[in-house]
Amino acid sequence: MALSLIKNLIKQDVAIDLGTANSLIYLQREGIVLNEPTVIAGNSLGEPVAVGRKAKAYLGKTPPGMIVKRPMKAGAVDDVDAVSIYLRRIVEMARSRSPVLSSKVVICVPSKLTQVEKRAVLDAAEDAGFKKVYLLEEAMAAAIGAGGVDVAGKVPFMVVDIGGGTTEVAVISEMAYMVSESRRIGGNDLDEALCSYMLRKYGLRIGPNTAERLKWEMGTATGDKAHALVPSRVGGQDVAKQIPAVVEVTPMEILECISPIIREIGVIISEAYEALDAGVQGLVSKQGIFLTGGSSLLRGFDAFLQDYVGVKMSRVESPLETVVLGAGKALSSFNAYASVFSN
């Protein structure tokens, strides 16, 4: 009993992938213990009602007197107070099994955040009760967590993290960037494009949860993948008649809708690769480009990018978890990775 009490009071550092779409928590000595949507719901008085999956269920069908929002936008803090509450709640959820004390927390952020945006993350974390807060750029965290590459080695390698709000591209050697690019485009843009398409073509208003379901059920990055899928019935609200309605949508329509965004991500990666000198290009081509991030799981995305950029794409084993796993590894060997923290 005494030993159990002592273990519960041992300081346990925390790593958080505070994503636009989803947030993950890694606890020292335990690994990943939580993966929840980055969504918060509150009442008209501003008091939190739900976070994560429970809050996300209200998106697109919010009851009167409730406000539902994503407190992160394109990888940056959109609402400091909401992010503070969200962080506090998800850490409480992660620790519900065994209360612990924190010495420090590592939070992953996009690489091109402004100083004001970084300050907002720090403020939110400090308001949530964390005393020692360190920021780790997502591209570096993804590289550390990817496996199969040595971030401290001299041989440069290229990693692409396609998340909900940003696409991060980096070439890394000896724990430093040779190239670092961050663009505010990702999986959420695909969802928004689908909402706009359904409204424009069918006069049907669908919510973000329906759009996300469409993306994963019928979304593809290539025509051959689209042809292998079957049409699906989609429900929403007929904006002209103000009544519920259902239409049938084909995978090829979904591909037509999201192709411009997919190509834009391809352009970002291609431009970063083409900017490398010939020697570095050769080394990157030899081992391929490492793909991570939840949005990289879209059907055929790796094949499309491989054809578009002309370099082999290797999707890592756990794309959704790579960033937080990298942050957890850096946390566990804090002194060895001290140079990678951006503050």
C-alpha cells in the first residue's frame, strides 16, 4: 500500500501533441494514454461542459445555449482560455487512473509559429497549471518518433507530417534543420472543402463530422482507388426547403472536390525537395521521404505524392502517434535532446 502511494506521487513528465484536429498525451513510463479530438463545448456562461469526443459529437448539431469550438486553428491557439481549459481537462482524463505530479511538459507546435503564437501556447499551458513548459516543433518530433532514422546522424533525411491544420516538411541532419517548411493546410481543409461542395452542388448543408466521415469512407487521392469504392448516401439539411434530405455521392465526386488540396500539398513537398542541392537530393532519394500525420492515411495519398514528387514515399508505422512518440522520446532523454526544444 505504501509503495503504491509513493509511486503515485512520483513526478511524471508529460508530452502533448496539441493538434488542430486531435490531441494526444504521453505520460513518462506509461506511453500514450490519451487520444481525443481537440474540441471543447461550453454553456452560454462560458463554463466548460465537455471536451474531446463528447464535445465533438455536438459539432454541426449544437443544442441551444451551448457553444462548441475547436480552440486550435491551423496549428495555432485560436482561444487561449479555451485551450487552457482543454489542456487541464485532457490531462485530468489521462491521469484519472493514477494521479501524478508534473516536473515538466513538452508541447508540440508547428515550426512556423510566430513568437506571439508561441507565447499563446505557453500562456495556455501555464494557465492549465504546468510550471516548466517546453515547445518542440512537430517536424522534429515526427523525425524523432518515426523510427528507422537517426536524427543525430550526419546523413540528411526528409520527413513530411500532414496533420489536421498544417503540413510540415523538414530535412534534418545532426538534430538541426537543413530545410524547414510549414504551411497551414491539412486534413481539416479537406473536410471544409467537402462541406462547401455539398452545399454548392446539392444545396445540402452537412456538418464537419459528416464531412470527416465522407473523407474516410470515400476519400481517395487517386482515380484507381476511387473507382474501387461504391457510392454512399449522405444526409444533411436541404437549405432551400429547410428540411432533412439525403443524396447519393460517388467517390469520384469526392476526389474531384479534394484534388486541389491534395495537389497543393504535393507542390509544397516538391518545392522543398527541389530546393535541395544535388548531393542532398541524392541522399534523400536513396532512403525515400518519410510520411507521417493522420491525414497521410487518406487512401492512395502516399502513391500520389510518390508520383508527383518523383521520390519514394514511406509512411511510418503509426502516423497518428509519431509526433507524440517523438516528444515522449525527447522527454525521456531530455538532456540528449535539449537542443531541439524551441524555447
